[in-house]
Amino acid sequence: MRLDFYRLAGAGLLACLGVAIATAADLANAGQSAHPPNAAVAAPPPSAEVDAETYDRCLTLARSDPRAALNLAASWLKRGGAHPADHCAAVALIGLGKYREAAGRLDALAQMMTSAPTELRAQVLDQAGQAWLLAGDTKRAFAAAKAAAALAPDDIEILIDRAEAAYAAGYLDSAVADLDRVLKADPNRVDALVYRASANRALDRLARAQADIDRALSLDPRSASALLERGNIRRLEGDLDGARSDWQQVGAIAPGSPEDKAARTNLEHLATPAVSAAARPGRRPPPPVAAPVK
């Protein structure tokens, strides 16, 4: 999983908010002309520049102090922060590990953004899907990702995210189909090659999986996720030495990473007598830990 909750076009969100601000300002100006000179009128709304600064500050704070970001977003909402404040609150909830609440908030935000550009709504739904994956709800993750792709069918990043959600939900053929489209548009996407190799491995299409992982490593010989996946494939083919070598390289290249943790788990399994016996010629060893996605 890419976990990129800061990829939204912030300017787009603020543009949507800007429409509301401009409308409010017009109404306030209209009210001023209708009232006598000494009549009290509503204070003008905050400027777009102030809202842009608040949005940037809130997202930056969400990285370092999500609790403070959540408080800022809540107070901003009371002042009319609208969609950008809602988005920052959702990002802060993710930082706090409240993935289900964040996912629900992103889903609701996408539904409320009826006047927003289609692409922007697609990005919010895509992020909702990622949050549902973090929450462990693969069905809702796939539903959100599917809705995002319906709005932006040619967005490669969203297609990759839908493939990831499909894989997690067990819709392996659907994942491969999305990755086929991605790789047709960009044959050199290493992450898409690794994901498709992982899906084809799960479908027992080892020759296809091997072809994808060989290309991925030809493009990036130090890709930890590709090395992890090649080790997975080699283990299924009974090449324990090759699998061990790949997983050890993962630890040397990306120590402490999710790939390293998966590789260490695989190495521990490889050391058990049952796995070694199952890997003898003519027998299929138990499935390895899947390569993590980003």
C-alpha cells in the first residue's frame, strides 16, 4: 500500500471551498447594500489565502502531531473550513490509527463533494479505499476503489489501488486485469509488475509470475518488494537456496521495512523441517508470505 494520504490536489479542495467563500461574500455584499449604513452586517468570511495556509498547516501537523491536527480541523470546521477541514481530520485520524473512522469520514466526504471536480472525488474515494484496507475491511476497500476507478478510469494510481484492494478481497483475476491495463500504459512500472507477479503466483501461474518479476528486477535490481516476491516464487518452485538468498538480500537492502519483516518470517518458516520436506521435488511447499504492497 502506498499510504499516500497527502496526494490530494489541495488546490482543488480549496477551490471548492473558494466557491463557497465567494458565494458567502457575494451574499454579504448584497446584504450590505440592502441595509442602512449603520446596520450591522455579517463579518466577511476568511480569505482563500488564509484557508490555504490553514490547510497546509493542518496536513503538516497531521504528520507530526495527529491529535493536534484533529483539534485544529475541528475548530476550523466550526469556522467554515468545509471539505479541506474534513479531509485533514480524516488524515489525522489515520495518523492516530483510527482507520475505520477515517475511512468512513473519507467516504462521507466524497459523497458531500457533489460540486467538486470528478477527479478530486475519485481521489477521496481512493483514499477511503486505502483507509478501509488499513482497517482490515477488504470488501469496503474494494467497493471504494471501484467507485474511484469508475470516476477516473484512466488514472494509473487509482487502478493500482483497485488492483491491491481486489487482491486483498480475493478477486485475483480482477487485480490482474487492472494491472494489465496499467502495464499497457506504462510497461516499466516496477510496482505494478511486482503486484501482478504476486497475483499470478496466487493463481498458480508461476511462469507468468516469474516473467513479471524478472522484468521488475531488470528495471530495479535493488527492489526489496521484487526480491521478496522472487523468493516467494522460488520457494514454490522448490528452489530453497534461491529463495533464501533473495530474502536475505531484502534484509540487507531495506532493513526494518515491511518487506524485511515478511522476508524474516519466510526465512523462519524455511528453517522448519516440514517446509524443507515439502519442498522436495514433486511436492508443492506451503504458500509463502505475500509480498507487501505500497
